[in-house]
Amino acid sequence: MANERFRFSKKQRQVLTWWRQNRWQAIICDGAVRSGKTFCMGLSFFLWAQSCFHGRQLALCGKTAGALRRNLLTELVPQLRRIGMEVTENRSAGTLTVTFGGHTNRYLIFGGRDESSAALIQGITLAGVLLDEAALMPRSFVEQAVARCSVRGSRLWFNCNPEGPEHWFYKEWIQRAEARGALRLHFTMEDNPGLAPEIRQRYERLYTGTFYRRFVLGQWAAAEGLVYDFFDSERDARPAPEGPFERWRVSVDYGTANPTSMGLWGEKVGVWYRVEEYYYDSRREGRQQTDAEYADALERLAAGRSIERVIVDPSAASFLEALRRRGYRVVKANNDVADGIRVTADLLRQGKIVICEGCRDCLRELAQYCWDEKAGKDAPRKEHDHAMDEMRYFAMDLTGKRSGGFAVAAVERRA
């Protein structure tokens, strides 16, 4: 690893040394993406724990265990070894064992995916906890993790990118940081000395609207306006590429009284194109269709192509079964709306998914899909959202963020 990894900004040095003072019981680092808060917090957490404890358990928490490894441990563990720590990972047990300075401690890895995750950490005694992406975790999980830190001298470590100003973590921890004995450090991209100016400019160009205010400026900004306000159909919609595609998939948002939307996705040279669609609005047509009729429509959309898998609204149990009986490999979609919108927006911006010109209903919804400014949280209005839901299902599946349930088991884990 290049030496510049060890050039720390003033704010990063605060993160590395805050625990030497008795004044603070917790630290909160929030702000822009790529601002250098995650790595220096992880390094500081291990230095603190190995200096202060021996034979104790601590916890490392992410939105999922996989996300924690990608976001933090993949980069951090080689650096811990470089400075002399012995790090042994037991993946099946979800633990790290670290020895340094004559002290050995065990670090438990947890994912705070949903409300049920709180049960995973319940009953454990901890000397400290680091919560990476704390604002993306359920409140119940975060509070359970905090409650487990009952060892004398234990401390709490939080980092996150901003969400909306009504978010519980912003209200309960950031706005009340001093009352809770927490040091709050707000990061911008300028606090990361390892981020080259051209990379910073790329991120500034990448985001607009709410996402720009949050991820570039680091503000806890309310979601408003169009969800995908950066998308211009005249500029960004393209003709379907000519020639053969490498793989095919279909995504489905199933409705009875509400519209049903299906998207046919083809991969070419690492880019997935939504080349065709099927959209049926039973209210407009004056007749509801059966599962068998929708399955027939999917077969017409597939048009004899080899469909690798079909990603379907997880609530559509009977339709899932109808497709399974016809021999399709079916995956239940991940229906996390807020995370799904973030993932979809990133893939659209980076050109990894492309909406083709023939997908008129998808393009129509893209131009109308708005945030619900009265919701009190990040939530889109429940209108013009059927192709949007189905596109989100596809994006989440493409990045490996599945619901965990399979209608047919023999499906690869990642795209």
C-alpha cells in the first residue's frame, strides 16, 4: 500500500487520538462520501481496543457482514498486519482474532440488515462496537448494539453518510451528541488527503440534487423533487445495441389492480440494457389478468431467449409459483426502497444499466417519479412507480443485494 495511506488530515488525526481523552464516550463521523472517515475510524478502533483491552469481545457492524468486509476490512486488515497486528479471520464463525502489544481480543462481525437483526447481537457482552453506515441500520439494531457495551471503559464508534433531517440517528445522536458524551466530527472530501482533485471533481459531477447535497456536501438534506433528477431521457436513453447479447434477465413488478411492469435486460460488454418492456394497467384496460396470462406475456417478452433468471416482486407468491412451474429460474427481489434507489441511481449514473428508447413506460415514469416530501423519511410517492420498482429490483439483484429468499435455489450469488 502506498505511503500516502498514512498521510492524515487534521480531522483524521482527531479520530485517531480522541479516545485518549476521558471526556468522550463515543465518536460520530458523518459527512461526504470518499472523505476518509471510514478507514481512519477503523484503524483508530483497533488501536484503541488493542491498547485498552485483553481477552475481550468487541463488535464490528455494517448494513450486512459482506458490506462491512467490502467497505472496511478489505482495505484495513492488510494495514493492521503491516503495523504488526496478528489478524486471523474465521469466516464461518464471523469473527476476527487480533493480537498486538501482548493483548488478544475477539471481534464479532454483524450485519444490521433489518429489524430481526437485533436478535443476533442480543445477550452478548462487549467492550466496544463500531457501527459502519449506522444511518442505514434499523434503530432497534443500533440500540441493541449500544446496550451490549457494558464492560468498564467501553466506547461507541459510529460513521455514516447523511440521510434526511428527520432520520432518527440525526435527531437522537448527531443533534444530541454533546449530551450523549459523543464527539461529532463532520467530514468533507477536503478532509481526505489521499483523494486526488480530479477524483473529487468526478464525484461532484456524478451527483445532483438531494444526492449531491448529501454525498458531496455532506448535508442531512430532505429528499425533494424528482428521484432520478439527473436522468434526461433525450440524452440518456439509447437505441438497443445491435448484435448478440451475452446474458438475459427479466425483472417484474406484479400487480392485480395496480399495473404490472416487466423489463427485459440484456448484457453486452459489461453493460445491462433494458431493451424491451411489458406494461399492463388493468384500470386503464378495464380488465384484470390472471397469473397464467402474465406468464404468457413474459414468455412473449422473452421471445425464445435463454433467460438466466427472473427477479420478481417478493409479495407475488402465486405468480412466482406460476413461473417456477414453467421452468424459469426465479429470484425474490430485495424490496428495500431507500437502499434500492441509491443503488439504482449509482448504476444509472455510471452507465452500468441503460434504459433503451423503446421502453416508453419506464421512461415516462422516470420523468414523473418524485420524492414524497410529506413522508418524514426518504420515500417516493406511491404513483408512477411500477417500472421504477421493477428497475430497482433488477439493480439490487445485479449488485448481489437479494432478499435472501429463492423460489429456485440454483441461482448464482452475484451477477
